[in-house]
Amino acid sequence: MKRIIIGLMCLTTLLCVALSASAEPVVTHGGYTAYLGETNFLYLQSPVKTMCLKTPIKDVIDMSDTTLYCIDENGQLISIALDGSESNYIAMQPTQEQIDAVKNAPLFKLEGTTLSLTNSAVDTALSTTAIFASANTDTLFWIESGISGATMLKSLLLTDPDATMQVLGAGVSSPLSLIATDEALTMVGSDHTVTVITLLDRSRATYPATSQLTTHAVAVDGKLIRYAYDAETGKYTTEADIQTLSVVTTEAPTYSVAGAVTTATPTVRPVTASTATPRPTTTSRPSSSSSSSSSSSSSASLSKGDKGSDVRKMQKRLAELGYPVGVVDGVWGDDTQLAVNLFQCAIGYTERNYATSGMLNKLYAKNAPAYDPYAPLKQGDRGTDVLIMQTTLQLMGYDPGKLDGIYGKDTVAAVSVFQLVAGMKVTGEADADTLKLLYSPNCPLNPSVHPATPAPATAITKVTIKGNTTAPNVGDKLTVVVEPAGATVTYAWYRAGSNEVIATTATYTVQATDVGKALYCIVTGTGDYTGEIVSTVSGLATKTDLQ
């Protein structure tokens, strides 16, 4: 399935910076998660139950091993014991120093787009293109920026000093936020859809937008909760549409909250492929000098920010030709700007934030070039299509230098390295085959930047013991058989009444010291699948299936 990567890296930069600098409506620490729920009441999820403080909260500040700190709607700083035994007002109108005093030392710092660990002895950046980062009890997650539709989600286990960075897959297009809990990762895209990745099995689901105000969301306690953020007041407001995701396995809450909860079935959006129509040209790009010649105008010029039927007509024609114009709504926004620039690039015009009458005449002509994301590029080329390629190269670990839309020597070097890794002929020129692979789901990461992530182990479905299990004798071999054969497991054989491990292999030969004692083999595999296989040498009842 083809994946056409389109968009501009800076479409949401200002919004991203503003949101990433603010507090979040959710805090996770040591197995506890505090979050804003219905009517902005404070909910505290512990390992055994969920409690609710029926006081509207403005911000959740932080959590220690024993205490949660937050600010109520009146701006008062309060502390709440994690066991629910007490709550206290710390300050009626807290200063920034008082707020900072109850915060934990940050695990990471995100300065601009540079992400690094605060407690690392080596001041080495984990990423220089990060736009959002969030941590749960033991793992740091972050989204690295790219052009629209090409962000990447990564993680690092914080409890293991030897842990390596893991690539979890694609992020969301033009993200607005990322929130991590011990249960799930929740990302909000620029279209206000919400993507939830369940950390237990890495399953992924996307839920449609319910409001154009949604900037944050969290999947917790089996619910999907969306938030609107007011940049002027710094306040998060819980939106009314709270969806049920699954059956909650924690203890039933002992509180009651007024107001009905709207439930809805999650909609999982499949990743669809964009189909590009080849340009009716060959390998050469039109010369930019053609921008000076245009036929007599039959259409008025248009500019970014314009609205109305003329913009809608232009959007519709761009969409017909395959350009990524977004929604045909009669409003010249960022998506329309991208499509216009790509069309201007295709016809050899200088890219502008306006459309001249000459450009529009070419757009409405019968021989207008269709969008071809695989049109070959070479050194010296300039334009949005070059910027798209550069940003994708950077995202995949191939450094093209400055992201400026200019196919210079650094971009030539990046394309050459990509072709070398991909096993292609190294030319430094991006022909159609190079671009098709670069923009595909099978695009190889630069192994020197993104180490390969091991394939997930196959989960165990059944474990049995083979051999003379009813009355084994000294010298008999008892063999553990795991189904399916590809499952990853560890073995530990024990004698009854002893903690000594007598073997760590699948097959164990019965010894003289085993006579009259039960033999246990504890098998641990993927998915925390653990149990015991029991056999004896005395002819007593035995079990051959994993319990």
C-alpha cells in the first residue's frame, strides 16, 4: 500500500510550541494517574480503584509518592493524599515559586525541538526535531516533527540505563498534543481526531473529532476524555463527549457524578493509500522562466486568506488533478497553500502565496499537469516537492542539511546514502523508483540513526510436557513443548520443596535425586504468560497442560 507523504513542517509550529509549554490535564506517577474528568472534577486512578474529588480543577500540577498537587478553579493550590485520607489548601493565591516547590524534578527537557534527559551524565540530545514529549511511570515518549502526515513516534525506557531508543511507528499528522499514561498513548491531530495506542498490545485506534476545540485527550480508566485549552487563562476544560473504550478492570468507583456519560463505539480508521496520477510530462521539470509568460487572463487573481466561490472553484480543480488541497471549503488555508505551491512548481512558476490569473488559466486548462509525487528531482531543483523529500529524508534518518526546498550538495549526499541503504544504484538523483520507496511504508530507516527494532515475539497459546509423565524413571527425558513453535520462552525446572533451579533447558533428564519428588517446570513467555507443568517420579497424578 502506497503512502504519499505530503504537507509542510511549519503548519502548526506556533500552536505546538504554545501547547507544549503548558501544564497537562493528566499526571502519571508510580502506578497512579490523576486526570480531569466529568465537569472538570478531579479523578485519581490507583492500582486498585478510582476516586473522585467533587471540586472543579483548573490544573493538575504534579504527584509525589504520597501526594497529588493541583490548582482548583479559584486558583488555590491544594494537596491530596493518594490514599484519599485527606486534602489541604497550601496557598490561596500561590506564587510560581510555591507551585515549583511541589513539582518533581523533570525527567526530560524539551527546549525548542531539542529533547534530552535531565539526569543524563552526557548532555546528548535524544532528538533535535521533537515537538511533543510525555512520560509515564517508566518510559519517555515523543513525537518527532516532519511534514504533514509524516511524524514519527519514539520511546525510551527510563528505568534501564542501557535501554536504546525504540521507533513505535508513525505519529499523527500535525499533532496538537501527546499524553502518556501507564495504559496508553493519546495523540490529537490538527483535524482534532484522537489516536489511542494501547501500550499492552500496541493496538491503535483513531476516533473522529467531536469538537473543533479539542487540543488534548487521554485514554484512562476505559474512557476517552477530550479537553479544550484556553491559552489566555491556561485552563483545560473537559468536553462533554466522554466515550467508553472498554470494560474497566479496576475496582468499581464508590463515588457518583451528576450528568450522563455519552458512550460511542470507537471508529478505527484504516490507513488508506493516496493514488497519484502521473504528470503528462517526462522526467524534466518546467523551467522557472516560464513564469514570466502567461496567456491573457480569464480569471481574477486570488491570495492566501481569501474566501468564496472562486477559491472553492480553484480548490476543486486542484483536487481533480490530485493535489493535496484538503477540504474543498472555499477558504484558502495552509492545505490549499501547499497544493497551490505544488501546482506552481509543476508548471515552473515561482511559488507564491497568491495565484495570478495566468496560473489560474493554466490550472483550468485541459492539459493542466496532474500531481505526481514521484516526478524525478535532481541537484539544482527548488520547490515544495524538494522540501517534502528533504523532510522525509530527515525523518527517516538521512540528513539533507537545511530544510530549505533547495536540492543542494547535502541533499544529494542524503539521497545517495538512502539509495545505498536501500540497495539501489547510487546516483544522488531522486528518480521515480527512489521516491516511491522513500514515501512507502517499506522505506528503510538509516541504520546508523535508527537501530532496528526486534520483531515482537510470538505469544504462547499452549504448553505441554512430553515423555513418561505418569511414572518417569531415572534417565527418562521430560521435554517441554511450546505452541506455536516460534514463541519466545524461558524455562526453569525445580524439585518439589526446593527453590533450587536444576535446569533451564526445554528438556530435562530425570536424576536419582528426583526419586519420590515432583518436578516442576515454570515456563515464562511473551505476554506475561507464566504457569507450571508438574510431573512426578512416584506415579502420582500428573498434569501435562499449562495451568
